Amino acid sequence: MQNRHSQHISREFNDELETIRSQVLRMGGLLETQLDKAILAMLDNDAVLAAEVKHGDAEINQMEMEIDAACIDVVARRQPAASDLRFIIGVFKTIAELERMGDESKRVAKMSAAERASVLPVEINTELRHMGELVQNMLHDVLDAFARMDASAAVAVAQSDERVDDKYELISTAAMRCMVEDSASVSAAMSLMWAARSLERIGDRCQNVAENVIYLVLGRDVRHLPLDGLLEPSG
Amino acid sequence: MPAQSSKPDLLQNSLLQNEPDDVVVSIRQLHVSYRQRQVLQDINLSLRSQHVTALIGPSGCGKSTLLRCLNRLNDLDERCTVTGQVLVNGRDIYAVEEDVVSLRREVGMVFQRPNPFPKSIFDNVAYGLRLLGVSTRSDLQQQVRKSLQDAALWDEVRDRLHSSALELSNGQQQRLVIARALAVQPKILLLDEPASNLDPISMLKLEELIATLKINYTILIVTHNMQQAARVSDFTAFMDAGELVEFAATSDLFTTPKQRRTEDYITGRYG
């Protein structure tokens, strides 16, 4: 599916769609780096890395605006139809999700681990690390599904969000228990919950991108449908 | 004219059973050949009342031929053979007893190039009415006025009804021939690339008119302009090489076509 746009009669139109596609992948790549750094900064309490994440977000914002403009241009000048139309609409929605995942990454990076380590049980930190890995995998896989226009890979990503949600439940329950048992841990537990919350939101947004991929490949709107149904062929 | 299929009744019954109640035209297993060359193959299509259906497809795909089957304009060429059924309000228009003149009154047609008669604006619209025997001055005036109003032309020509129709602009002439078609109170309007010679503003006026007319008529439009089909129609049929490749609600066909050939055509890819 790499060259799905290569058959247009208009080579220019081809090039425009291909450029948009590779820009989205570049934006996704930047976001992956941001998220990786943010999780590291959070777990290792690395202020320098956290500052890098903060500055790096500007480039993601800029890319969203550039891709947005390119999509508007295609709509205005080419009046895309069918799969081209779904591609453009899918990109519009996807880059908005990516931009917000950038914002969430910034929030993750801001969370300090120093006080947390001192007052919270070590297991919670381990869970948070696991949750971070799950979300990193989701982001990687959904970008991969977008690059390959692979609907079944997108379905798998959408389904994996459940594991992230479970982790979030587990972490927030543990954090609340700490707060109940020891009032000195409130600040640390809150900070932990915010970080977990941001990761959970990134997982949700990866699921949204996965749904966009399914829409642009199959033309089916699978939002708000039970996940089991996503694998069934369209009727 | 009998359909040439081994199992016409079975197929037809199943097709008819699934039809919505407001179907005005049913085309069933229609085959058309021209000098032994098959130009339309097994067309099955239904047009619903008060809806606009667009026919799109590459040049020579048979869309104008299909349009002309609905008012038997192909009959004028004896090298043309039509088999299958076209039912207009349940009546087989290719049946022996069918009166072609009254059929064409029921099924009005507008062509690519506006073709007003070299007469006054008034006489153009009154032409069909006079043929039908409307003769009193006040009846004629009233019906001409109504037709011109329905065709969204009245305000532009009310002060010069007796000047020549040929003095009108292209866009006005196209609306005049629509008024002429409307005067005899057809049920169905066939539009064969009606906007292809119009400037963008006249084209938009015509599209606006189509949107108004569909409240009272069943409209079938052939157009090369896919964006126009997308704008004006409720249903779209994509034809290629004499076949009806895909028929769907316009919004479905232009976002999620089911057939690869439709996809390639509307996105401008090599077939």
C-alpha cells in the first residue's frame, strides 16, 4: 500500500498526497521521540530531558499547522473524492490527535519522580513504567498501521487500549490507597495520578488514530462500536 | 418488448420486491445495441420520485443512450435495437400499444446545447401547449408565466416576452428550454449535460433550479462534471463500457464506493 497514490492521472496530485503522508509520519516520529523522552524524564526525574520535551513540542505544533494547510489546499484545489477524500479527512483528524498527544507528553515530563520515590511504594513506579511501555507500543503500532494503511493492525491497536486502561485503574487505586493511609503522600500520589492520567489519555488518542486509519482504509466509521465488532467484515 | 433472459420473472420479481414505494421509472434488464454492437448491457436501475439521479461515466460509456431510452429517442434511429423493459409508473413504454407522443409529454428532455426555436420567448414556451390544444389567450398566458416562473426565468424576461428567444444568454436559453419542457407538465425530466456550455454562475443557477424542481419532478441528469453530480443528485449511477458498474446514494458513492472501477474513475486514477 506504500504507493497507493501512484496511479493518479495527475502526478502533482500524487505528489501532494505523498508529501502529506510523509509529513504525518515525520510528525508521528517526532511525537514518539517526545513521548520516549517524557517517560524517561518522569521516571528518572531528569530535568534537562523534561526541558527538551517542553521545547520539542513547538515543532509538533508547527507541523500540525503545516499539514493542516496542505490538506486545506488539496480540498480547495483538487476536490478529493472517495479514498482520497477519506485520506485527507483521516489526516485532519489524526494530526489533531498527534498534537494533543504532544501536549500530554509535556505533562508527563513535568511530573517529578523525586518526592514520589521517597514516599510511595516501589511497585507503583514499576507499574507506571509498564504503563509507559504499553503506551509507547500503542503509538508505535498505530503510526505503523497508518504508514502501511493496515486496518487489521489498527484494530489490534484499538483493542490494546483496554490494557492501558486497566493499568490506569490499578495505579490510581494504589495511589488513592497511599493517600488514605498516609497524608504525607498526597502530593506525590496526586502527581503520580496526573502522570498516569496523561498516559491513559495518550492511549485513548492512539485508539482514536487507529479508528481514523480504519475509516480511511475501509470507509467504515467504527467509533463507539464494541471492539469485538471491529474485526467483522463490513456488511 | 419481452426481456431476453432465461429467468426474467424470477429476477424481476425479486428486484421489484425490494423496491421502495416511490419508484417512478424501473429499468429492467435493458440491452441496447447499435448496428450489432452492444452499447448497453443488462441495465437495472430505478428512479425514485422527487429525487435527482445522476449518471456519470467516461465518454462513450452509454449514459446518454440510457437517458434516451427513457423517452424512446433511440427509436428514431432504426439501427438501434432495444430489449428489456423500461417501466414508467408501472407501464412498459416499449409495449406495442404505447403512444410515443404522450410518453414524451410525460418525460421531458433538455439537451446539452440549449435549442430554443427561432421564435419569441413566449411562443417557445407556448409551443407545446398549443400542440396540446390550449388556445385561449388567458390560459396560454397563465401557463407560460407559470412555466417561466418554475424555470426561474420569469423575472429576467417578463418585460420582453415577445422578443426573440435567440437574444437570451446561454444560461437563460437553457432555462427557457426547461420552461418549455415544464409547460406540458411532464412527470420526469431528463437532462443531458445541461450545464456543460454554461459559465459558472449560470451553472450554479441551473443547479439551484434543479434543486427546486425535484420537489415536483423525478430528474435524471447526465453530467461529465463529477462535482456537479455530487452537488445536485441524491443518487448516482456510475457507468463504464455500457455497464452500470455501481449505483448508490450520492454521499456513499463519493466517499466509499464499493467497486474499484468507480473508485478509480472518481479519484482520477488510471483504470
